[in-house]
Amino acid sequence: MVPASRESVYIASAADNPGDWMFRCHVLAHQMGGMTATFRVA
């Protein structure tokens, strides 16, 4: 397993649809390894 790099990125988005949203890696094996995150638009 490769350790996390602790890098940051900025993502531009139009957050105009309230709710809980998930973003993930498109490789299923990566998702199973935890490459998913959620964010909430209020």
C-alpha cells in the first residue's frame, strides 16, 4: 500500500442542488480501498 501524499486540490463546482453528494474513484478496487468522500450542500 502506498501512503497518502497529503496533497490538496481545488475543485470548482456549482453547488445549486442541496443534499449529500459522493465523489469517488471510477476504479472499483480503489473504491473498496476507501477512495471515496462525501460533501453536503445546504
